[in-house]
Amino acid sequence: MPPIRIPKSVRIIGTGITPLNPRSPAKHAVLAGQKVSPSALMQQALRLALDNAGVSLKDLNGLIAVPSLADTHFMEAHYLATQIGLLPGKSIIVRTVDTGGAGPVTGLLEAKRMIQMEGADLVAVVAGDAVKNLSGEEFLKRADQTCNHPEAELPSPVIPSGYDRVAQYQMKNFGTTREQLAACSALMSIMASRHPSALTHTPRTITEILSARHVAPVTSVLECARRADGGAAIILASSSFLERKGLSRNTGVVVVGGGEASGPLFPPKRIEDMSEQMFSCEEAAGVAYDEAQVGVRDIDFFGLYDCFPICLIRAIEAVGLAPKGHGGSFVEEKYYQIVKGLERDPDGFKPQDVFPINTHGGLLAFGAPWEVPAMYNIIEAYDQLTNRAGPQRQVRNARRALVYGNGGIFSASAVAVLGRGSY
Ligand code: MLC
């Protein structure tokens, strides 16, 4: 009889994150007019993650990368692997995944498959971009091309306009209010103000958000993913790798389950023609919960994609934190609870006690280097589960986390459930 193959458990054993909007590393490079490149950010993030995990580049036998917008390469992962000297090499699997902003979570799940089904035992997932380094005009020229189609008739800025259309659909069909949308960004700014690396340092109010310049009918500039430069990476290992290296089998956090689902690349032109059919987060979360054999009540921390308020509201509903149509009122209620709590007890009140979601501030307030930010959801979940989030942000006794990445305009959903290493 052939031996029974016991699936290897897969753990995230290290993370790396570059500063956001770093200035060009060398003075002479600035003088020469060179700008920080996505590739340099990816390399820096990977080095930081390898160091953090206590492993070396030579140990890697898998690499997954997410393409950038600022300096796109054919076969991004192969480009990166060649640059860092991982290739040429034998028995190394290198793959580029492109599910837009869902990429880091798709990459995490792909790394798990590479370890469990393809014989890899140490895999890095890497993302980096420098979209803040592009002029506003150049950024929009590129971003507008990604999700547009004559049938969709989305005006520039195309991506904010696409999400705005979905926000209007939610307002019309479920009674979500303009203030509830703005409360998402206000709440994320409170969270970011408690994270030392976030771009947004000062909480802003709903009034400030509503009175900011509007880029689409129900979307102000303060309700858009905050354009930034940065890189981030994670290292995943099999249980046998840890054993071989003499590392504790409880190192890091376990990837317990995952799910993915897809929607169209752009929404229909008319709000009347939109339906629940185009959304996929609920399906992806359902698969992830099933695989992990847990439900929403078992999750202590949520890293939910929030490129625009409507994305956060729909995610809160999709993962089961609020019934369908009630995500907006859920956020608004929590926002006021947090504002009052902080007024009453500025030092002692912990926003994460009432809202254990995006304690880093999400895309709206932490920073959003194009397809990188779902990695920040994963890294914040890692910090929460390993008790590294610090007194300002740590969720009490965080045992399980759910992370969600969204690509395109609700076009790709990837969800993973992570668990604390030891029980
Ligand atoms: C912008 N600003 C913010 C902010 N967003 N401040 C606080 N919070 C936010 N969320 C500030 C900037 O720091 C800047 O100030 C000023 O507002 C103008 O921003 P800008 O980006 O430099 O301006 P502009 O060129 O006019 O463009 C505005 C914009 C653009 C809204 C059109 O920012 C934009 O398109 N943003 C969305 C990016 C996006 O689509 N990301 C992908 C999301 S979809 P200062 O002082 O710094 O100059 C997704 C899925 C996927 O994530 O697959 O990709």
C-alpha cells in the first residue's frame, strides 16, 4: 500500500514591510532624478521578511509576486527572482498572480497549495508599488485603463467612479446613507492614528470628509484608497521545514482555510441593472469558513479590504458581522461609540474592543500602494495573532483572524482564515 500522505500544515513565519512613501534611498539617486522603484521596494520587503523569519534566500523554493502599476514587468515574479539571484536554480517554483488588490491573499492561498500539493516548503509572497511617485495625471492614465470598458461608461477617475456607482446602488436598495459611507473613512482614520507607520496621523470627522473635494457623486477624495509607495512580504513554511530547521512547530500563525470567488471586471452602466450577482466576497468567505470549520463568532480580528467605504460596508455584511443592508449602520454605530469612548477616556478606551477590524487603518487611512495593501491586512492579522500589535491596537486574546482582499471593482475576492500558532 502506498504511504498515506498527511497534508503539511502551513504557517506564516515572518513578515516584512517597508516604510510608506520612502524617499529614494541614496542622495545621489535623488540628484540623478531616480525615483524609488516597485522592484526595489519588493526586494527590500523580501529581505526584511526573510530576516524576520530567520531564514535565508537560499532556503526559498517558492516565490509568488504581484505585479505593480508603476513599473509593470512581464512575469513579475520571474523578474524579481532573477534580480535577487534566486534564479537560475533547481526545484524552485516562481509564479505571478494577478487578481488585482486580492493578489496578496490569492498569493497566500497559492503558497499554501504550493506547500501542500507541489512539494515546496518555504515560499515568499511579495508585493510592492510606487504609485505615489507617479504624477496624478500619469497615475490616472494607468489606473483608468485597468477596469474601463465602453459598455461601463465610467468617467475618470474610473475606479473611484465604479465604486461610487456601487455605493449609489447600496444607498438606493438598502438605505445606506451618505454619512454612513463617510463614517468608514472617519473610523479608519482613528485606527491609523494609533499605528506608528500609517500615513494618516490625525483622525478626521464625518463633516470634514463630506466637505472635502468630491471625485464622484458620493465619494470625496478622503474616501479613496490613499495612494502611496511601499512594499510588503510574508514568508510561509511547512511544518516539516520548521522541524528540519529546529524551529518551534508553533512559530508564527497557521493558515487554517481559504476561499476565492470572482465577479465581472466592471459594473453595468445603469444602477437599475446591477444585482447581488456581481459580488463575490460572501461566497469566498463561505468557502474559507467551511474549510477552517469556523464561523464569524470564532474570529477575533478582521482585516477587511476597504479601498472605498462601500467595499468595507459590503465586506462587513459578507463575512457575517452585520445582516445584508446593515453594514452602513453597523459602522456608523461603532464610529460614534468609539468617538464617545475616546472623549470619555482618551488613554484607556480601546477602539479595537468595539471594532476589531483594520486596526492599522486600512487602505483609506494606512496607505494603499496599488495591489500591496491586502498584505497589510495579513501583516496586521499576524501581529494581532502573535500579540505584537502593541497596547494601542492589540485585540485581547486574538486567536483567529480573517483577511480579505478585493481586486478590480468587486471583481476578485480572496479570503483566508488564520489561527494563532498554539492552543
Ligand atoms: C488622498 N488624500 C488623502 C486620501 N486620499 N488624504 C487622506 N486620506 C485619503 N484616503 C490626499 C493626498 O494625500 C493628497 O494630499 C491629496 O489628497 C490629493 O491626493 P492625490 O491622489 O495626490 O490627488 P489627485 O492626483 O487629485 O487624485 C485624486 C484621486 C486619486 C482620488 C483621483 O487619489 C485616486 O484615484 N485614488 C484612488 C486610488 C485607487 O483607485 N486605488 C485602487 C483602489 S481599487 P498630499 O498632501 O499628499 O498631496 C483596489 C482594487 C484593485 O484597491 O484591484 O486595485
